[in-house]
Amino acid sequence: MLITVPATPADMGFDWLSLGKEVGIGGVLGFALGYAAKKTLKLALIAAALLILLAVALETKGILTIHWANLESASQSVKPDHMLASASDVVQRIGGYIPGSGSFVLCFWLGFKKA
């Protein structure tokens, strides 16, 4: 019995064009979203800091009352395990699209670092 092995991926019917499109689109979208995410995160953190400063300033003037014990207990009720579980689900779903998602994740990281 003679078994023939294709010499190149093109002989196996491998579609390089669709792979290139998937990797390219994933890369471009990843970079754009990474860049936008970092800019948005910076703006959100600045807005949160300004709101906290405003709340503390209003509390010192007696206009606003902040119940710090309630705030502390609410912040301690957040469980990191829930966030890790949902992140794990997302990674497993994306894993089915390795070429596009791989370039997306890499370029997202690059875009995030660039911003």
C-alpha cells in the first residue's frame, strides 16, 4: 500500500488568502481596539478620580455624607473568582478562531502599549 503525502499546504487545498484576511482583519481590529481601550480607560480613571475628589470635597463642606463602612464592605464583596471564570469562558470561545484571535490579541496588546 502506497501512501502519498502532499508536498505543500497548497497541495492540501489550504487557502492562504482567507487565512491572510482573517489574520489581517484580526490584527487591525485588535490594534484599533487596544489603542481605543487604553485611551478610554485613561479617561474613565481620570473621571473616576475627579468624581471621588468632588465627593470628598463635598463631604468636607458638609453637603454630602459618605458612609465609608458601607463603601468598604461593598468593595470587599467583589470576588475575583467570578471575573476569572468569565475571562476563561471568553478565552475558550475565542480559541476556536486561532488565526484571527491570535493576531487580534497580539495587536490588541501592541495597540494598548502604543497608546
